[in-house]
Amino acid sequence: MNARRRWLAFALSALAGACGLAGEEVVEKLELKTPQGVVYTVTAEGLSSIRLGEREVAHGGWRADTGDWLLNTGSGKLDAKEILKKSVRADEGIVRVDHEHQDLQVSCLYSLAGEDLRICALVRNRHESQPLGAVWFRGLTFDFGKPPAGLMFHQHSSYLRAHGVGLCHPSFASRIGGSYAVGDGFGVGLSPGGPDLERTLFWWDYTDWREGQREKLPTRNLSFLVAEPIPPGGVRKFAMTLRVSAKADWRHLLEPYKRHLAAVCGEVQYKADHRVFAQACVNKAPQYITPQNPYGFHDGFRRLDLAEGVKAFGDTLVPGLQAARGQGVLIWGQGGENPRGAMYRPDFDILPPEVEANWPTLAARFKEAGLRLGVCARPGEIACRVDWKRDGTLRINPDDPAHIQMMVKRFKTMTDRGCTAFYLDTFGSSLDDVKAMIAYRKALGPDVATYVEHACDAILPHSGIYTELSFDKKSNAYGLIFMSVHTWEIFRWLVPGVSCVVRCNADPKDVPDGIEKPFPFMFRNHLTPLIADWLLKRHAPELKPLADEYLDDKGQWRK
């Protein structure tokens, strides 16, 4: 019987509450050994031990519990504290563990696929009336031999209770759905295994939270949280992949997650162009709204409400972009300042009459030069009145077609006006944002560039991202806001072809001799410079040689 048929038979027998599959043998424990020599021991407690050669690197058990209290979700009334009945059976290299709790019935399959241990669980909510909001798999303690490093979420349980499901991937707190940890001579890689994008979290909890002790300890408690509800009487399948390896390179450890992400989210759906962008923040502030400047624009070439301002805008930006081998401009505050606030506005397509009248001239100038014209959008929110003078915002519901259609219409208004690029403000890191971006990408097509402010890995196939570069004079190291340089490295590896525009806040004067200057650093790391409009002409002589070295004529990376 092949693996798929055995899984179906297992699922059917578990649903029926049968004793087991034909050919199953009741055992006390079973060892699953990888070709690389890692031994996973499964008992009635679940996964109870992991050995690398003669060294035990993890021990305990693996069981399900209700995660409602931990993630502040569901009814919180289900009881799964104690395992009332438990058993372990084996069938052709697959180990099945059954646990019966007061309100949960759980069956787990453990099987090897090369170097990886795959754990599939079928969880039944036995409660007659109360839903289960999240499942919490827990019980293993890893001993890394030294304080581990890697991609490891390790907040205190009180933090999880306070912030709840919003901490689960995809989110601002958990941008990457997989996890890896590197210890003394080995590493651990983790990946969800379901067929769909779900709210999941690998939680590496400290074994001792005493201040001054926790960071020094070599041990961590592993948990896997899945915030997918199960209704009363309902059943849901959960899956994860665990790789323990003496090869501790992060790419090797995250390899199963890379496959999972590609299967769930797909490849890049847009035509990336990595040439330089200019940034034009044309709005100033509400207090600058006057009869002479009714929309609070900056003066000079940023006065998009004046014909002479639009001409000056083109005269300033177009030659600078051409000199730098740039691709276009992204405009923040294209409608000026709204006295009701909520900047940057979710109704980003609504322009003052004077700006709307001038827009065709602006769009024509950039189109004739073969350059992109882009604007700031805020597609995850809707403006709403707070009081008579002020607006606030509410998050859209991506599962409501009317919300998506409303925002798609705003995008279409601006693309019809000649916009082929959008910076997506306050957007990109949640499951709702991923759902919305999939719809927006389908409507926009592959030729329109987008860059989300807050990125998670699941949104990368559908949009480029935005960040900012800084330089820390104490550590003499570069850093990015919203994510680390290493996170960007993982993003690039997980989703080849993803694009990233970067505002440079690093002053070359702060970078000591012998350390790579900001623009070379950006090009080498495949980061597209986003240059302030007033600095473009100054930096063009440095940017063009770098663009010639790193980019071909279509804006694709040469190396």
C-alpha cells in the first residue's frame, strides 16, 4: 500500500474510531532512522526522543492541546489537559499514535521522507457545543549544547495571550513561516505541511525565563501552534515537517519550508524591474494649508496643483532618472494634505480638481521618457469618520467581494491615469493582506509594479517590498527597518525574483574607510535604491556605473 493510500486508510480509521489498520502491530516504541543517521523514537507519548549518532538532542513527547487560552481565541472551554487513553502502532514504516482527551481525539502519523520526519495529525473536537480556536502541539525539549541561534520565535506566553492570533504567520511578528535553529554541531529546520496557507507559529520557548539566565541556556521547548478553528464535532488535519541535521546551514534546514511555500503560494506573478526609483514626497503638513497653497503641498516642483509645478516636476525628475539609469518615480501624497487626516489616504485615487486636471500632462511627460509614474496607495483600509473634522481607518475584509472590488476600482482609476507602480502603505504582513494582494495582482496584471510596506514571505510572489537602509556607527553594520538584512537574504532565496525598493537613510560620511559604501552594498544585495527627488541629480554619477555593472537593459540582475 503506497503512502497516500495508507494515509487515507489511517484517516478513515481514525474518523471511525477503529482500532487500527490491517497489518498494524501494537508496539511500545519504534525508531525511525534517516539515511543520515538521525533516529526519531516514537512511543505512546508521541515523538519522545531524537538522537544524532550517540547524542540525544531532544526528549519529551509530542501531544496536542487546546491553544485557545494561549492565542486568546476560540471558546476557551475545551479540556485537553490530560491524556486519558494512548497507544502506539506501526504499519510498514509508519507509526501511529492515538491520544484521547476529554474534549479532543488526536491521531498522529509519523513517517520519514529522506532526511525529514513528517508529522500528520487528525484532530477531532469532541465537544458538543464549543468550537476549538487553535491547536497547540507541544512536549519536546531540545538541548542544543550551546545557546542556539537562528530564526526562532521566543516571546513569553503572556505576550502570546496579549496579542493572540495576530502573532501567527503570516504577520509582522512572524514574517517567515518556517523556522531554523543552529546549535553545537547540528541544526533543526521546521516547516508547516498543510496544503493551504494557514495561521501557524513555531514557538521556541525558553526553559527558564529568569532574567540573565534565559539567553545563556542551551535548551528550548518547541511548540507548533495552528490557529485554524475546528467546530463542535468537527475534524481537521494538521501537518508539519521536522529536519534534524548535522549540516547546519540555514538553506539546508529551511529546504522543506521552501518547497512548502512554493507549493502553497507559487512563483513570482509580476515582471520585476530592479532599476533605481526616485521618491517624491509632495505633501507637506495640514498646517501648511493656506489660500495660496490649498492642499498643503511642498513648494516648487512639488506643487502638482499648479501647471508650472508639474512642468518643474518633470524637468527635475526625468533628467535625473535618465542620468541614473532609473525606471521611474513613486509619489507620496499625490493629493496633497487632506485636512481630515488619515494620511496616507485609503482613497488614494481621489485627487483635488487642480491636480486631476494636471495629471495627464504629468503622465504624458513620464510616458514619453519611457519612465514609470507611481503613487502611494493604502489598499488594506477604508476611511471612516471619527468626528466632524477627522477621519480614521478600518481594515478591509478581503473575503468580502465588495471591499475588493472597491479597491480594485481605485487601482484602475490610477492605472487609467498612467500609473504603472504603487507603494502600498500600511500593508503586506497579514493573512488578510495576502488574500487581498492576490486579488489585486490578478486585477493589475504582471506589468504593474507594487511594493508593500510590511512584507511577509507569503506575499512575495504577488508584490515587491519596501524597506529602508541605515548604518550603525557603533557596530559598523548596515541594517534594514521592518526586517533584518538576513531576512531579506532568506526572502530572496525562498522566492527567487522578488524585488525590493530601499530608501537610503545611511549617510556615506558615517561609513568608515574600508567598509562598503551604501549604494554598492545595496546593489550587491539586490536592493533597488529609492532616491529622494532632491538627491537624484547628486547621486546619478555614482548610481549609473553600478546599474551598468549589476543590471541588464531590462532591469534584471546580471549577478
